[in-house]
Amino acid sequence: MSAADNIQGSEHTVQEVDNDISIIVKDPKRTSIDSHAEPHFGSAEVIRDVIVGLSDGLTVPFALAAGLATLDSSRIVVTAGVAEVVAGSISMALGGYLAGLSEIEHYDSERLREQVEVDELPERETQEIYEIFEPYGMDDDQLQPLIAKLQSDKEIWVDFMMKFELGLERPDPNRSWISALTIGVSYFGGGVVPLLPYVFISHAMTALMVSAIVTVVALFIFGYVKSILLGNVRPFLGALQMTIVGALAAGAAFGIASLLPKP
């Protein structure tokens, strides 16, 4: 819930509006001015990383194994598959780490720019506050206490502009490592699933059939659970979409490999 949502349609006095906004600005984790707690999912970033890692981990090794199965050697499939899963896990983890660093660098650069603008162009920044609240029917008199409060503390002013003008929250400094570990482990866990049948079944084409069934079931379950966690009102559809994507990836790899000349 944003500050504008708190004040829109309310019957607060000007002083109460000032207090409400300043509370939110000073403590971004506090999203309500009363004791009412709304149920919201609070681990969206972790779930996003798990989705990225697991979805790629299930589909890429599955597609690779399906293509190599045309050589009719489970040993080749397992050797190449394990190498891909390990390399893929490291690559995905590094990608998540670099993405987290980029997010922090982007926030820091935007905050520095806002600090310069607050110091050198306070009139323009003040006008931007009016523009932020203009769609919510706030007039100049109602906004004066808020503007005075922000102008009295430039750090709070910058925090306010970062959140309400640019829509940026301060990234967790540990986010890069958490993202890297989450994506890497998720990819590895997902990649093991389609390779397991080849470990126990020597005939590659038979192992492919078992792998396809196991992976499709895993994709469906993963898609369903993902949809539930993200609040999708149609989790079955989300599960079906995830399954179709994995099946298409494997089918494409298998078809291309079938067309190549065999040694």
C-alpha cells in the first residue's frame, strides 16, 4: 500500500496526512498506519530465483538428454548431462550474482542523482512532489506540511523521491549471494531429475521415455506449486504452461538431433 493509497479518499486532517506520510518515509517496512495487517506474499524474489533455476534445470538437461538419446548410449547421456548440469549451475549462479550487483549499482547511481537534484534543483524536486500526488486530488494546501517535512531533512526527501518517484527500494546487500545460491542450487536440483532414469536404465531410448514421464510430472507439479505461491487464481493453467514449455524444448532438441548424421 503506497502513501497515496493511504491518503486517497480519507478524512484525515492536514496534520494527520503529514504524520502518515512521514511514518511511511522513515520506515519503509511499515505499510499501514493502523494495526490492520494484510496478507501479502513476502518472498517473491526468492520464489523468482527458484522459478528461474528450476525451470531451466528441468528443461535444458531434459532437452540435452533427449537429443543425445538418439545415440542410444545412456553413458554418453549421463556424462554429458552431468557436465551440463554442473556447468549450468555455476553459470546460472554467476548470472544471479551479477544481476544482484547490477541492481545495487543501479540503485546507488539513481540515489546519487537524486541527491544532486535535491541539493541543486530543489524547486524542480518540489514540483515533482506535486506531480506525484496530483492524480489523487491533493491540493497545494494539503501538501504544504508534507513538503515542509521533507525539506527539513534531505535524506528523507531523497528516500521519498526514490520510492515514490522512481519506484525503487533499497536492495538488500546480501541479495546477490542469496540469489546466486538459490538459482544455482535450484538449477542443479532440477537438472538431476531428467538424468536419473539414464543412470539406472542402460537402453537410452527406454530411459528417454521414463525421463520424459518423470520430467513432465515434475514440470507440472512445479508449475502448480509456483502458481499457488504466486497467488495465481488458475494454478492448473500455470502448471500446464510450464509443462508445455518443457515438452517443446525437449521435442525441439530431440528432433534436431535425429536429423544429424550418426557416428
